[in-house]
Amino acid sequence: MTMTGERRSSSTDAAILEMVRRRTVTTRVEISRELGVTPATVTYAVKRLLAAGLVVEAGHARSNGGKRASLLRLNDRARWAIGCTIGSDRVSVVAVDMTGALRSRAVVPLGAGAEAGDVAHVLDRALSMMEQDRELPTTTGIGFALPQGGAGSTARLYSALSESLPHPTVSAASPLCAALGSFWSGEQPEAGLTATVHVEEGIGLALLRDGAPLLRAGTVARSTMDHLCVDPAGPPCRCGGRGCLHQYSSSRAIARAAELREGLAERLGLALTEASTESDAVLVAVAAAQGDELAQEALEPALTALAQASWGLASALAVDTVVFSGAALQAAAGLVREALAEHFASRSAATGHAIDVRVSQVQPHPGSVGAAVLALQTFMDPSPAIRS
Ligand SMILES: [Zn+2]
């Protein structure tokens, strides 16, 4: 078999697995019809997937005259994947099964200036915590969500880690992982173009078309919303521009806005260190959601700038749904959605293109869930596009 042939059959397998996952149960005829491939191709591919234990027969469809078609469903216990986000001060780990369902999760704190050895240790602890809950049968691999905008240290940690871990690993930028996690958790429409705007130390964008990444993983890693101008008269930025989005909406900017408000940082117990920006921003968001007016004032400019930049992009790309994710935004989901949706609605009134605004609710971290999904998909579809 040629390389192209192998690749083609593996992408057929992946498409079938994805369709069976979405439908819960389906038949060979439905697969053939929906994917537009010949019944013979489907028969052959399903035989391969049955042999690999990835799908199982699940009884028969109700007869409508002819021979009753046998139903197929995913064998959810066949494969597991681990997803991991290495934050500046914590490691968040999840385990998902074949269907993308979250089976186990753990969040373990990470000391400042951690080395690969420390992360490996933390990961080990997290894995053993999860294995206590239930045995994890066949872990296919570990996906890592690499945060954007943080020091290059995460990428260095990841490459050191991936060499020492016993499982195969794959990584992608956290906006892409957040988008996949959100899609697999059913937060995004199955069809069409959706944008995920992910806010952490940096602000990133990932686009999915019918659930598949529109840009290659490597391209998403280079893509950033950080330097979109939201105020030409704003403060100068290191990029040479002024009033760039990250100066208002990154977790660092949110923490700094809180620091500038009399007594707020002390009251909320913000650590205000290099490594704490993400957790500081979460504390501000939680207080804002609980009605703390100073915290709301600190959060407001971040949301206004974020709405401005995101609406412009979504409108340019004719996106129907924008999902916002990131620890701080998710900590104040209701308030954040209201503010963003109001901005989107008022501007969309002028263009006539309504855009649905959502805030991701995937816990503990959509990036971790998405990274696990990425590991599953890498196993299902070993195409080079998704491999980092
Ligand atoms: Zn800039």
C-alpha cells in the first residue's frame, strides 16, 4: 500500500469514528451516505475498526422492509487519552474516553520556576490520582495545550517532558485546544464556521469548520490577537503600535487593572507576581461575578476591548458563533457573556449579521479537554497536519 493510500484509509477511519461519535449509533448505509464514500469502502473500513476494537456492533436497526441493518457504536473503553495544560502555577490534567467524555480530572499546583522534572513529577501524581478513581485501560497518548503569550519556558518544558514520558505526546496552542474541547463538549454548532477566542497571558483565536481546525496547528501557534489595535491613542506597545488588545484584555492586564484600584488587590488577596497573573485575573473575575463593584470596574475595559476586537474579526470572517474561553472569563461567565453579547448585538444591528456569543463552560480547563481530544484524534487520524 502506498503512503497516500494509507493516509487516505486512515482519514476515512477518522471520519467514520467522528461520525459514529456524533450519532452515538449509526449504520454502514448512513455512513456511506453522509461521507459520500462507496459502501465497499465503508464495509472495509468498518471491518478494520471492529478488528481494532474501536467500534462495536450494537444490535440492529428497526427493519423497514428489507434486511435489518446492524448498528455501530464507539467502544468507549477502547482508548483513553490524557490532556494536560501546563500553566504558570498549576498543571491541569484530564482523561477522556473515545467519545470525548470526561472521565477523570486533577489540578495540581506547580512551584515557581519549575523544571521539566517537577512537571513530570506533578503529572505522575495527577495520573496516579486519576488511576485511583478507576483504572485507565489503554492510554493512547498525552496531548499538551501550550499557553500563548507566556514565557517560552512552557514550550521548553514540553519538549523536555515529551522525551521523558512513556506515552506518545502531541501538542498544540491552547486556543486550538480550547476550541476542540468546547466543540467536543457540545458547546459549538456541529456545522459551519466557529471562532474560539481564548484569553490567558496572550489572546488567541482558533477557527473550526464543521469541528475541524481551519488552520494547521503550527499556524495557530503563530497566530495571535495580541496586537489588534483597539485604541490608536492608547499606550505604546512593544510591537511599535499603540493600544494593542493584550494591553487591555490579557490576564496580566486584568490583574494590573485591579492593582490600580485602591485596596482591591489586598482585599482579593492577589499575589501580583509574574507567575500569578492567571490566578489573580481569576480572583478579580470571581469577585466581579459576585457583585464587587471595584472588581467589575477592573474587568470592564478588558471586556470592552475584547468585544471590539473579536466582533471585528468575527464580522470580517462571517463567523456565526464566537466562543470565549480562558480561566478568568469562565470564572465570571454570566457577566462576561452579557457584556460581550450586548456589544455584539449593538454592532451587528448595523451590519445585519447576528453573531451568537457564548462563554465556554468546559471545566477544569477547555484546553486540557481539547488537548486530550487532540491526542485521540492524532491516534485516529495520524495525518501530519495535526501533529506538531
Ligand atoms: Zn502591540
